[in-house]
Amino acid sequence: MAAACGGDDNSSEETSAPTESEAPATSDAPAGGDEVAAAEAIVAELKTVPTDINVNSATPGTGVQEAIDWGANYISISGSPVAAFQEQYDAATAAGIKFAFAYNGESPADGILTSISGNDAVYDAGTKIANYIIADSGAAANVLMVNIQMFPVLVAEEEGIRDTLAAGCSACTFDVLPVAIEDIGVNVPGLVASYLQENPETNYITYAFSALPIGVTAALESAGLLGQVTQVGVDFDKTGLTEIVDGTHTAWTSNPKAYSAWLMAHAMILDALGDEFTERAAAEVLPNFVLDDAALAQEIIDSSELSNWKGPEGYADKFLALWGVA
């Protein structure tokens, strides 16, 4: 399984087995020409069994190729569009390898078992937070969205917010601050602060996903801008939940990533058994709600090691029952 985006980080590590094609590690001899020590260092690396496939959201091709080389029958990946690893995708599907996707907006096609929370679903999540903004502002919101537009699903979310504000709030305005993955936690705080200084009429900020506001509240407070805006977002994790508890963010929508991983596994298991995923269309739209209650936010933080809402209560047991696992 290879995971990217829609998570708490822009990369993920999963278990894999060593491959025969992996090149041996090399190392420069240490100072002094100690050849034994150099050989021992190389042997120590060679004895280490690989335990992960590293995948970067923007450039997942290398990780996908590792899975192909390992001999995977199925590959699960989230966030990254096929265009970001087209060569590896074409090679995999030609070899009969099938994919289970989430959060990348791919349409149904041969070799794609499922595409969970695609563009339509994420568009819908955008409408949810937009309607919240309209209601919370009394239909008087000047909204800035912070977004990474390289991901099709996040563009769909942006369109959901834009369309909802246009249709349901004649006095509202909407603008987007495009940022990149590498800006998260580094440049985003300063970019947001600068935007607010240049556009003081802005009174709402919405973030496309959970990692984007890292460091922003502190930057706005330092610049004396925190009281100017209400901060909300789509796809909460501990960052958004903690800010709701602290009163610095007002609302976030949910995004049950753990549940989506079980759905991807379900699609692969059904296919491996020669069964059809007849509930695919309904299952690909994840359960989603708007959270603006500090007590509930704290409850989720306290009750989950992931500090996130995993999905409807008891969902894991229901999947296990479907699979005949005691």
C-alpha cells in the first residue's frame, strides 16, 4: 500500500519485502583506509531487511515502481493522480496489477477497483464548509482559500466552495492563495499574513486540508491579525481539532481516512475472491460532517491514537464480518 496526501503528512511508509533486484548498498571507506570497518558497515546495511516503501505525494513513481518490482498483485495509493506516475501505472496495468485509489479523483476504468472520495465527493465537502461559512457569517463573508492546486481533488473542493458561495451568498467574495507542498509549515504562515495585510476586508480563511494551517495562527497572532478572521477547513486532524479546542479555529469537516483504507482493502479482497464490488458507487462517498464543537473535538483527540475521526462506530467489525474473519 502506498499512501499520499489526505493524510497527516505528504508521505507514508508501508511494509514490503526485499527484492532480488535491489542494488547492494555502498559506502566510502572511512578516514584512515580501514577496509574492514568499511566492509562491516556495508554488511550491516545488507543484513537489514527493507520494511518500507517511501512515496512522495507529488512524485510517487519511484514508490509505485518498488511495488511493481516486488511483485504486487494490487497497489493502493491515495492522493496522487495517475498523471503523477503515468509510466508506472501503464506498466502495472499492462502486467495485470490492479489499483485501489482514494482522494485522487480518478474515474472508473479497467484496473481501477475503486476511487474513494473522488472529485464529486470532495466537491461536496467544499459545499459543506461553504454553507457553514454562509450561515456563520450571516451571508457576509470575504473568503480566502489556501489550496495546493496540483491535486485535482483539491481543485474540485475549491470549485465546490466557489460555486456554493456564488449561488447562496450574493454579498460573499472568494479568492484563492495557491501554495505548494514544500510551503507547508514554512512559507504558508507568512503568505497568509501578507495576504491579510494586503486584503484587510478578508474575514474568513478556509484550508483545503489539515496540514495547511500549521503555524498560521501563531503568525497571525504575532502580526496582530488573528482577530480579523475566522478560520475553518476541510479534512480535520489533530491540528484543526486542537485549534477548535483552543478557540482559534471555528469549524472543520471530517474525513475518515482509516475508513477509506478499509474500503480500499475491501475492494481488493473482493476482486481477489472473484467477487464484484456492487456497492462501489455508494461506498466511494465517505461519511462526512462539520465539527464546530470544542468538547467533541477534545473527545476525538482523547479517544484516538490518530487524533482523528476514523469512521462510523463499529465499521471495522462490520468489514471483518463481511470477510468472514472472526
